Amino acid sequence: MNEITRRHFFAKSATGLGLAALGSLLPGEAQARGGLGGLPHFAPKAKRVIYLFQHGAPSQLDLFDYKPELAKLRGVDLPASIRMGQRLTGMTAYQTTFPTAPSIFKFAQHGSSGMWLSELLPHTAKAADHLCLVKSMHTEAINHDPAVTFFQTGFQLAGRPSIGSWLSYGLGSESEDLPAFVVMVSQGKGNAQALADRQWASGFLPTRYQGVKFRSGADPVLFLSDPSGYSTEARRRFLDDLAQMNQVKLREYQDPEIATRIAQYEMAFRMQASVPELADLSKEPESTFELYGEDSRTPGTYAANCILARRLAERGVRFIQLFHRGWDQHGNLPADIKKQCVQTDQPSAALVLDLQRRGMLEDTLVVWGGEFGRTVYSQGTLTETNYGRDHHPRCFSMWLAGGGIKGGMSYGETDEFSYNIAGNPVDVHDLHATILHCLGVDHTKLTYKFQGRHYRLTDVHGRVVKDLLA
Amino acid sequence: MILFLRLSTLLLLATAALAQRRVEFNRDVRPILSDKCFLCHGPDAVNRKIPLRLDSEAAAKADLGNRRAIVEGNPKLSGLMHRITAEKTAVRMPPAYSGLKLSPEEVETLRTWIAQGARWEKHWAFNPPRRAEPPAVKQRGWVRNPIDAFILARLERAALAPSSEAAKETLLRRVSLDLTGVAPSPDEMDAFLKDRSANAYEKAVDRLLGSPRYGERMAARWLDAARYADTNGYQYDGERVMWRWRDWVIDAFNRNQRFDQFTLEQVAGDLLPARRLDQVIATGFNRNHRGNTEDGIIPEEYRVEYVVDRVETTSTVFLGLTLGCARCHNHKYDPFTQKEFYQLFAYFNNVPEMGRAMKYGNSPPLVPAPTADQEGAQKRLQQRIDALERIVNGHATPASWTETAHWRLSSGLDAWFPFDQAENTTAGVFDKAGVFDGTAAPEFAGVAAYDIGDHFTLSAWVKPEGAGGAPPANGAIVSRMADTARGKGIGLYLREGKLHFHITSNYNDDAIRMESEGKVPAGDWHHVAVTYNGSVAASGAQFYIDGRAVKAVVSQDTLYRPFRNAGSRFREPFLIGAGGGKENRFRGAIDEVLLYGRALSSEEVEAVAARSATPGSSRLRWSYLSTDAPLEIREAWGELHRVRREKEKLERSFPTVMVMGEMETPRQTHLLLRGAYDKPGEAVASGVPESLHKMPAGAPANRLGLAQWLISKENPLMARVTVNRFWQMYFGTGLVKTVEDFGVQGEWPTHPELLDWLATEFVRTGWDVKAMQKLIVTSATYRQSSKATPELIQKDPENRLLARMSRVRLPAEMIRDQMLHAAGLLSEKIGGPSVKPYQPDGLWKELTMQDSDYVLSQGEDLYRRSLYTFWKRTVSPPMMMNFDSSMRESCTVRESRTNTPLQALNLMNDVTFLEAARRVGERMMREGGASPDQRLGYGFRLLLARYPAAEERKILAGSLSYHLDYFATKPERVDAYLTQGASPIAAGLDRRELAAYASVASLIVNLDEAVNRE
């Protein structure tokens, strides 16, 4: 339907109007590219999402899920009544013992709700009243790639559209010179697992809905910069000539796609200006860098990407997703997680506070979390100061903040080992349904027919977790 | 926008002429029932809250106790009509919670259908194709072949006329791109324009079909369907080697292999009687799926995924069915049960494979797949070996000859430890031997640096402590491994008399462990050896005790990661008498340790293990030949070894390809509850779905039988599905738009009689693929102009009726290939390992683990056709992805085209296209003629295969003069702009002018026409 609409739009507009008029038609084009009829399904609380994906799976036990009683059980084999024969990864399935490893980090209560947070997150603690901490997340996947794919697409095997693609397909873009779905990747200091471009791909949706990766350096978007020796003025002239030539063709063939192509070259030209402007942090006041921390002065860091995320949000980008690698702490966890937190704690919290100060937190949903949790028992040898943790899909923590979400609350309970969920479970589909709900989208109604089936992000599952909503 | 949408809907409705024509069940009604009702009232019982079924006529019209859903001829009495028109939401169907809704038009269709008698039909695609006579048409003169009659009849019904034939230039560019993937050269175009004969076009088509480029073009789409890639996918995404399969596909298209045979060999080439290597290579089709190598996976979970992938791919490609939907439950729309899914699963479930793929390289089962050149070289070496053997064998050992000096097999010897100069020695087998007391052990750095894929032999004489056959001490004989109990590396141990051989990457789940059945007695000298052929499987290792092969018991056979892995090095020293921890020191004496960088033959091990050369033994013979035979014989003997090693080296360099195989004892297949690997339900045997055609008589109950079933004349689907994909290649859309789904949720064909005619024609001509392409591209339908009119766009926006030829955006690979071709850069080389052309720096590094970085190819390999571009699944080539290439994660048959700003950036600023533009600029100046106008026209022709029109010439000339000024103003811009890519900037040309011409070439590269086939 979208296709026909667009074709008709250009059949009507571009053929009848001269080249000069095309420029002013572009906002119309932007609207035509965006969104399905009937969406949003109801008044949205959030207009956009910033998803801070902590890739590799941070340990809930050392950051969020406070278990003071575990100190007494240090080194004690995890009781079978807790493990309940659940499957383990091949990395610890052969361990003869599963020694309980309490976190060596101190926890304290923060904010008016008294949210327990680890000493590793002093900045996050300051934003506690904005956060909705969900401690009862669980997933089906036990290995990184399927688990990330599950979070991104609602299915463990590659091939379905990512959540950002679904949203740009359903809601379109609010920006005329930036893509609707932008991704940024930063490198952590700990054990990193591989990531893949398909994690932000559009699956069976048309590729125009795929996430566009912004990189640090000369070309924030691939092929953005004109070749050296070629000025913006030359490019402008080039595009004018190109449009004229394409107009000749359009007159002769009447193919609406030619008009679209003319418009897309104009959009590309605008991106050549808007993206470097966006990526250029030199005009940010000193206070910004103080807020986001020292790292934020270095392009490509998680902190710098958090500033960019705010700038993208300001410019109307629908779905902004950061991936920060390096959370896969099978061994040497205490030292490595500390480094990861030094990189991520301050900027994550700064982003929430910054949005709030600018009045944007109301309609921006911020999500923070990894692809699964980590085990309470030590992978490898447990010592006084060192331990490792294996993958744990049965419970882990994430936080949400802003648009449509109740701040200053902790939700869900785990058992005394943070091994099983004791109350209010939230699965990946529920999270997706809830995110969509905040954006005014009924997750059962955002569908796309492919191979005879009406696919949706939440497959045949998912429920909106109303308790989390403001 | 909503206004336009409504308008178009109304138009479509008007043209469908619903009100007047008879409503057809298959075309009009079943799609509604299927899409909106089957979810709960279809083949799967799970959602069915009441017994009503709408997928079978009997059930839909059954008496449900005074109520009937459908009463023939009477909508008012039909319960269905009441429910779908009910005012109350609680009563109305489909229920609100389903998210489904019937449009007023759909309700009317159902009402009309019931009023007209509610006639039911079997789903069209499950009926065999019916070959109808090409229909009579008014404009008979337009018809070139039967395709046109079907197309024209439909146009005439819609009161539309076909378009005129495209200009000759357009036509040759169109058919050249469509059949070979590159545009015609100016010479080819001139020859065609000059040829005034009536069959000039047919001659051009024949020339193109005979070009080797044709096979590459056809293969490109097949690789999408077969999810071909050069890496494993999932997380680590290590490299695999499947290009021999890819080259087999190109060759199959070029030699015009019958499509039924093409299918048979890919599905079951390994099971054919008297199969050839190429037929086994063909089965790589079903091994192109992803493979998971992540540390810590549960292998069975992924082994099941591989089998599921094969079922899904097979059903999409050869049947156009979405059988994968029946993995977790009965199909919601089509008549396939979950059990039937697992019956098909059973055909693909007997591959001797592991769920965990090899981290680097191919996973078994695999075969060495030499190229023709390699086979030639192998044959020549074998001939040389035969000749040398004749010389050597022609010379007998003198009967009285005895060994004087101790002989040692030196061919392929990497290291030799005789212990004759050692500190702590005792009498050995040959001179002195080393004494091992369980404490110190000698270390040798840099020796035996074998990894899991290497070939090697470990050989030693041992005298374990103990007497009279008492259990000897445990201990390592030789090792190269971390000196801990479960350390990484290679070790040969003696434990309670038995030989143990370990290759360990991770002791738990990434290792080979095996022990000998026979024992080595203590207290005396015995020879022990193990050979290993690099197969990464226990079956590739062989124990020997005293020169005789002994059987092994394998306790672990799951090796998948090399020692040097993901950037980690492996620097352990070689140890004698130690390895595997302090408790594992050898006690006794060791002599004559020999390490070979190859797996010795049993005859060689026997000779190495012989203490003395007995008359008639190989050892005596070899000892003579290498020490005491006449000079020319000794030289021949030495040469023989050299050539044998050369042949071994060549054979080890053969690319391998993953292929299908059958286990001797098939796995028992179970229905998997909810599709989960760990929830087996009832046992099922292989079989084909009940609602499709029967197995051919006498077909075996294995994959070969399945392949015979697929290519059987009774199969209603394969020919239709295949010609429909061909149709999509030329017209942008299939006759059935849902090329992947011919089930009830698929789209009704725009021209059902034509589809059936083509399908029957395909079978009638013996599945002749080239003939089918020729039929399509020589039709008047194909030869039409692709110019549209506002009226046509209004009436038929998607051009489904084909009153004009479709104007189609080129596939990604064709965009790049034809630009390189115009630039004179495109390499003509066919096949071979995949190559790495330009891509922006750092893309792999950002996402992958540390040891995989993109290393740019050199020279010709930068300019190979795009189907040879290395396809890394997790970081796909960005240009290909920008232009809608399939991801190669899973089977993709639907072509997709979008139009985005990223494409614009890609064509403007990617070095690939800037370098090509510069080269076109050079060709303009060198070959184009003297005047700027001639030169511009020539460049235009190189890229677009036509001369520019006057208006275009003016714009191009304006652009040229702008750029001449632009580069003149700041001369430093010139070299900066021209420095693009690895090819040198042509000498002897004015650089400022060149930069200007290159800029105009770039302009042409970016034209909509350049990326479209008109």
C-alpha cells in the first residue's frame, strides 16, 4: 500500500511540476516515506527511543540485583533445588562444582524509592528517580548471537526485522535529513563478542527501514564524504545537472521511481550537511562534556555516542541504538566490569539527566540492558577477589526511563540466588510490547505479510507490562 | 496521502470488475478465507474454539446443529455472513483481538460468492498445470510466441493495448543485462545496429546465451536462493570454503544442464549410483546453511536448526511452499501437518554432522574438490610417479644384501631424537636411549608445531618401567601441550599399557580423545606410533604398536577450534616423556623419537618399526634403495619420494567443499514438540505430504527418493515455481508475486493460463533452461518499450498486466559489474576463491573478534564480478546491502528493490565508482574522438549503450565546462580528485581535462538510467 501511495504521489506531483518545485516537495516525500496509515494506534507517550544495548551481557548480581544473604553462602555449591536441572552452556556444564560467588561490590539505596544499586554505578544512582529498574527479565537464548538476535528481532534466528526497522516502518521518520533508525557501536574494555550488521537489518521489510550505522571518523555514514578535491559547490552543481538529466528521463518514461531517485539524491545532499553537523561536538558547551564525562571528548566512545544520541533525538530520529561491547565476563569479572562501568555509568546517567533538563525525557524512552544475565556461581576458580560468571538467561536486570515509563521504581523479584524469577516475570516479547506501547503502537497490530504469514515483532507472544507505565 | 490511497483502491476495484464477473473461489474467495479466517478455522486445530473449519468444503458447509456457516446460494441463511456483518463487536468475525479485519469489498465478495452457489475448488497450485491453447486475440500481428497471446488476451480484456517495440539500442542493452549481467560494448552495439536481418535479435540472444557470462548471471540468483556465503554466520562467523559448489552452479547453467537433473544432483547427488565428484559437489546446496561455532552452545540445538533450514530451503526453492510454518504446529493455512514437516525433516536428518561447526574452514562431511587445473597437475604427478616406480621396481635387491648402517625413513621427517648424545642414557634399540625417571623431561621449542588441521606422525621406541607385562607406569611419551592435566595441545600417552592420543583445544567439549585396544607390555622395547591426517576427527588418527595397526576406542570426537585461535598464539614446547601435568611423567626409557609432517602409510610405519631388516621386508628394500643401489636407481628413488611429497602437497591444497552424506545407521527422527530440539514427541519416518503428489513407484525411502519425487512429472509445483522465478528476473515481479509462496496465502497468478503453459512447456522441452530464457526474451511482451503514460500508471501502477515492459532497478551485483565493464576494468576470470574488492576500512574490526580483518585483494581480483565478492555473513559487503542484496542468512527468492539516499551516496562517493568513472574519463579522451561532444557521447555510450539526445548533450557539455573551470581554478584539486583506487592514472593525458571528464563520467554513473534496465 505504501508503495502505491508513493508512486501515486509522484505520478501526480513530479511529472506536473518543474525541477525547482521538487525541493519544496521533499517534506512531503518525507511524510510519504514515513509511517503506515492508522499509526500510531493511540496517543503515544514517547516519540522516540534511545536503546543503550550493553553487548555481552552485564552481570545483574554485581550491578542491580542486591543479594546480601549470599555473603554467607560464599563458595557453597549452588543447591540443586535452585538449579532445577536447567541447561547450562557448554562452558560450565562440565564444572564439577558450582560455587556461589556473592558480588564483592557494595550496594546502597538511592533515590526516593530506595533503589538498591551497586557502588559501580555512582552516576546511575543519581538518576535513580527517573529509572524503572526491571529485575525480572528473562530470555530463552543462552548464547550471545541468538540472544542478541532475539532482543533485536523477537526471534533467535537471523532473518526477521529488527525492532528499529519495525518502528521506522510503522511510524516513519520525523527527520527530513536523517534516517529514522541510527546505530552506533563502541568498544568496551572487557571481553568482547562479535556483533553483526544484521542486528539492525530490516529482515523481510524493505531495506530502506534498516538501521544506518554512524561511525566515528571522516565518514560517519558510509560514503558520506565527497571525494577529495570535490567541493560542496561542485557537488551542488553535479546534483543540479543530474536532476536535469533525470528529469529528461522522467518526462520520457513517466516512471515515478525516477522522481523518487531525484528526491533521494537531494536527501543525500542534505545528509552530507546534516550528519557532519550532527557529529561535530565542537559547539557543545563545556558543561556537556563535564556531564557526560572525560571520555565524551573522544569520538567513537560510548560517552561521545551518548551525546550523539541526544543530538539525534533532538533532530527527530525515531530509533537510536547504541551497542557497547565488552560485557562478557566469564573470568576476571571484578576488574573487567569495573572498567566497563567507568566507560558507561556516567554517560548513561548523563543522557537521562540531559534529556530531562531539556524537557525531552517526557517523550524519549531510554532503555538500558544486555542480552541475558550472568550466573551466581563462579565460572572458574572462586577466590576472595576474583571470579567469573557464565551466561544466565533465567533472570537479569534492565532499566527503562522516560517517555511513558514510571520512574523511581524497581520491578520484579528473583530468588535468593538471583537464579530464578520469584515474581513478576518480564520476557523479551513483553519488553517489546511495552516499548511499542509507549510509542502508541499496539504490538499485535503492527504486522507485515511475508510468506503468507502476518509477522509481527512479538511473534504470537508479548504483553504490555502495565505496571511499568506512568 | 490517504486521499491517494483511497483513490487507488477504488481504481483497483473498478478494474477488477467484481460486480459483473463471476466470483472465482481460488482467485477471489480463498485468499480472504485464508488470510482472515484460517488462523482459527483452518488446518491447525489449536486455535479452533468451535468445530467450524473453512479450509475444507465438507466442513464449511456441514450442518452444525440447525446452523450452517455456508448455505449454497443463500447468503441470508449462511451463518458466516451473519457473523462477518454483525454490528456487535463481541459477535463480529474476525474477533477484534485477532487484529484482522474484513474490508467492505471482501464482505461483498463473500456474499456474491455464496449467492452464486458457493462453488468450491481445490487450491489451484496443488492441481497439475493444465496446458491451455494460447487464446485467440484481436491484434494477432503483435504475437511473436504463445506468451504474447496470453498477455495480449488479458490486455484486451482490460481494454489496454501493448506498447510498441523498444528501440534497438534499448533492446540490446536490456537483453544483455538480463542474460549476462553486463551492458553491450560499443562494438557489440554497432554490430547489432548494422544487422538488418529479420532475426538479428535472435542472433544476439543466442550469442548472449552462449556467453560464459550467462552462467554467472543465472548463478547470482541461485546463490541467493541457496543462501551461499563464504563464512559460517552466527557469532564468530569464521571462513568456510564453498566456492567449488558456486563454480559448479555457474558451470551447470553454462552447459545448460536440465533443470530436473540440476535439482536431482543438488538434493541427492551423493546418493546417485556411480556418482561423479561433480555430482557430490552439487550437494553443497544443502550445506550452505549457517553453522554455529560459539563456545558453550548446545550442539544438538543447532544441528536441528541445520536440518530445519534444509527443509525450509528445499520447500521454498523447489515447491514454493512455506513448510517451515509447520515446524511448531500444523500449518495454519496450507494442508500440511506438523508430523509431515518432520517426515520431510527425516530425509535431511542423517548427515554425519555435528551441531557445532568448525570454527575455521569446512565442517564434515566434506570432500576434496580439485579444480580441473589441479586434477591435471595431479594426473601429471601420478604419471611421473608411475614412471619412477617402474625404474625402481625394475631393479631387484641382490639376494645377499644386508643392512649395514641403521636406516631411517627420511621423507617428510621433521625431527629426529636419537638420544645417543643425551646425558642420562641406557642401552637403546639403536645405540643409546634416554632414561626417564618421572622427573625432568627434555623440552624443545619450535618443534612439532602441528595444529589440528595438520598432517603428522608421532613415532617412538619405548621401554616402560615394570617387568613381565606388569601394568607399566602412566606417562606421556611425547607431547606439545600445556603441561597441565587438561591442557591444550597434542599428546601421545601410555596409560595402563594402552596408548592414548589427545588433541585438545578445550578438554570438555573441543577435543579428540582415543585409546588403543591393544596394550604395550612393560619391561621391554616396543615401537609405538600414531598417524593423523588433519581431518579434525578421530577417524583421521591411527595407532600402531610394533608396526601393526591397532584399533582405537574413541571417547571424545568434538574438536572444532585450532590452537592458534582468535588471535591467541600457541607456544608450548615439544616435550619428550612429559606433558599433561607433573603426574604424567614417563618412567622407563625412550629411544629414536621421529616426527613426520605427514601421515605415514601403514607400510611405512611397519618399516620404521622394524628393529632389523629381515629378508623380503620393505625396510630391507628401502634401506638398499637409499644407500647401496646403483646411482641412477638411488636418484630415481630419491626423485620418487620428492614427487610423492609434491603430489601430497598438491592434494592438501585442494579446496574442499561441504557435501551431504548419509550415516550408516540413520538417526531416529522425532516430531519435536513446539519445534524444540529437546522436546521429542512421536517417532516419525521419512515421507512426503499427503496433500501433494505420491512418491514415484520404486523410489528409495531416502533423499534420493525425495529428489525423484521433486522432479517427478506429477509434481504440480516445481515447474511452475521455477518459471515464475525466471519471470521475476525479467519483469521484476513474478506471475505469482509471492514467488516464495504458492500456498493458499500466496497471491493468485495474474495470468494463470500463461503460468501453466510455461510450466508445461518447460517440462515438454526437457527442462531446458536456456530455451525457456530464450522463449521469454524473444516474446513481443519482453520486447516492448518500458515507457509508461500517466494513463497506464493510473490503470496499472505495478504493471502487472504488462501493457509496457517493466523498468527495473538493476540488482546490486549488476550495478557494480556493468560500471567496471564500461571502465574496462572488469575481469573475465570465471570462478575460484572469493575475492575482497574495495570496502571502507575497519568494518570487520568494529564488529568482529580480533583476528579477522578485511584484507583487500590485489590486481585483477579487485575487479572480479560481484558474485565472487567474499560474503561475510555478519558484515556483508556494504555496497551490496545498500542495493538490496539478500543477506544470505537464509533462502531468499523474492527480489527486492528500494530507492534510498544511501544508494546515492554510494554511487557518488564509493572508490569503486569513482575509479570506474575516472577510467571511463580516460576512455573518453583516448577512444572517444577529438571533440568534447564526441568524447562525451562515447562515455555516455560506454555506460548506457546509447548516444545522448540533444538536450542531454547540452547538459553534459555544461557539466564538462563547469568542471574544466572548477579544476582550473584550483589545480591542486586535480590530483586529489583523480587519485582513486589501485589502478594507475593514465599517463599522457591532460590531468585537468581528465578530472573534468571523470566528473562527467561520475555524473553518468549516477543517472537513474545507469542503475535501471529499461
